[in-house]
Amino acid sequence: MKWIKIAWSEVLAETIKRCCIDDIEENLPLDLNDQQAAKELQQQIDILNLRNPMPVEDLLNLDEEQEVHHQYTDEDLIQTAMKMEQVENEFVALPLTGEEQLNIIRGALKIVNERIDDCGVTMKTLRKLQTCIHEEVRKEKAEKQVQHKLEQYFQA
């Protein structure tokens, strides 16, 4: 249910307006100039307690729906996809250090702990991964210390 609420809160009023315009035109039993009816409709919208409700004026002003927005052609879409592919091919991801990996895992653990309820399965898996990365980081640090001491010894 939590995911449904999150998803619904992300739906823009404009999207709902475009989807429901035909129903509004066919089923709206009031005169668009009737202030009392508009007030009643606004009260009904307010009862829904929406995060970002669409104003009644926008619901009732159907003229703006007649505007024609830019229509993308297949060629436009293909060019955009090709540009994105070029950008992706140019991107070179640098390897993460062990500390960076641990920071990412800490962030993931925090999110999982707050939002995922799967009886701890995900948490256990991420904790195992965190332990493995932590062990690798510890080994890397130990190797660097040994290397540094060897360099000091042979320089002296």
C-alpha cells in the first residue's frame, strides 16, 4: 500500500486532466459559468485530500485541451536514442574504492531498513556483502601498511 501511495503522489494533475477530459465533457451536469456548482466541485476535490489537486478552473476550462502539442516522429525518437547510446558509450565508470563501496552499502542498508519489509532477507544479504567489502578494505589497508614499512626499511 505504501508503494501505491508513493506512486499516486507522483502523478501530475496534468496527466489526470488529459486522461479524464472525455469523461468530464460527457458527464459534467453543470453550467461552466455556474459559480455554486464550481464551488461544490471544489469542495468535493478538497475532500479527497490530494497532495497536489488540480484547480476546478482547470477542470472546467476545456478550451486549452484543444492545443496541439509537439508530435515526435520516429526519426526524432531514433536520433534521441542514438545520442543517448553515444553518451553511454563515452561514459567510463571508474572503479570504486572499498570505502566508496562501503558508503554505498550503508546507504542501501538504510533505505532497505526504512522501506522494505521482507522479514530481513534483503538486510541479511546486504550485511553479508558489507562484511565482505569491509574485509577487503581491511586487507587493502594492511597491505598498504606492510608496503609502506618495507619501503621505509629498504630506504634506510
